[in-house]
Amino acid sequence: MNITLEKSTKENLPFIKTLFFEHKKEDLGMDNFPDEVVQQVLDIQFKAHEAYYPSGNGVEDQVIFADGQSIGRIILSVSEKNIHFSEMIILKGFQGKGIGGGIMHNIISRAKKEGKSVTFYVAKNHGAIGFYKRLGFKTIGENELDLEMKLVP
């Protein structure tokens, strides 16, 4: 499988919205609500999500492709000393195939070359925390829901 990353454009917005909906729909726990209500809630959340994430200098918003097919999105905030994973989402059908791990390894390699740390927040109950620790990430902070993790090359 050939994995590539390309800068996100307005043409990618329908895919990004679909990806967001797939990712968020099960989080909402709205199985007993009418589809049109769920759709309205997802629309509102998507607009808020897109407004929240940074844009401009240092932000790398990319779509992940597998053999030319859009399968995910990654948003990085890059500064002089750090690369921060703001978001990485991969379609469910492509999860568990090593794609996210491969991207993470590439970002770590880049950070080492550039002398930067790598940071991100992850839900405390996320199944990949052990994987991140094996890569060398340390927990440097936490709140009620998330851990803040950091790798210093």
C-alpha cells in the first residue's frame, strides 16, 4: 500500500467532513435520535471543529492517501522547537494496518533531524498509549480526559 500526504485543499472538504462524521458519530451516543437531528448536531460540531483548529504559519493540514484514495487527515502545528500533532484521524476501514504508526515514525524521524520535540494529547483510555510509550513518549501533563505526551529527540 502506497501512503502519501498532500496539503488539504477546499476540494478535500467533503472528504474531511465525512471523515469527521464517521469519527464523531459513535462518540455522540445518539443512536436513538432521528437521523436529521444527528446530522444537525454533526454539522454544528464540524463547523466548530474547523474553526477551532489553527491555520496559517506553521500549520500543516494534510490529507492521507492510500494508493490514491483519501483515507485520513493529519494536522500538525510546527514551531521552531516542536511538532505538535493537533489531529490524526484515519477511516475505520484503514485502521489497524500500521498507517498511523508509520506516519508517527516519519514525524519522529523528521523531529530528530530538525532537533524538535513531538507533542500531542491523547484520551486517557486510548488503546495506543502503550505504543506511544514504546516509541519513547512520556506523559508530561494531564486533565480529566487527556494525557499530554512528549518525545524529546
